[in-house]
Amino acid sequence: MVDTTPLTRAVDHFADLLRAAPQSRLQRSAAAEALGLARELALRAQRLEDAAAEPREMPDAGMFAAADQITVASRDLALVLRNEEELAEAVTLVAEAQKRAGV
């Protein structure tokens, strides 16, 4: 089993920043970046769970749900990660998305 604490910490930090961000920042780019991250994390989780299944896209629940969406998607992914390499890739995705989001 992989210790997913680094992923949880990275996502929780990003989610906290999103929740504290002003609406103008969310509208400019932060919410879109978070949604893109949530969709990528969810896609990775689905592929690890069942590579043959048709992946489902996480819906856009609005800019104020972005923090919750990355949290849910990361928790789903954390449950199916198989190794440290997959964990490191996920943590890197979070860091890059947070940087692009500007929060």
C-alpha cells in the first residue's frame, strides 16, 4: 500500500487556497485549473480501477465547487494508487495546477 499523505496534503493546501480566493481570481483562472485537475485525477483513478471501462468526465459544478471537486477526485485516486511513481505524478499534477491557478 502506498502512503498517500503527500497527495492529501498537497490537495488540501490547494483546496484551502481556492476556498480563500476572491471570486475574481476564481473567475480568471483558478477554478478552471482546479476543474482540469479534478478531471485528470478522476480519469487516472478510473483507468487504474478498470482500464477497459469507458471513463466518465467529472461535470463542471461551478467555480465555488472547485475545491471540493479536487478533494473528492484526489481521494478516489489515492484509494487505487499502486506505487510511488503514480503518487509522485499525482503530486506533481497538483503542484503544477496550483501554480497555473495563481493562488
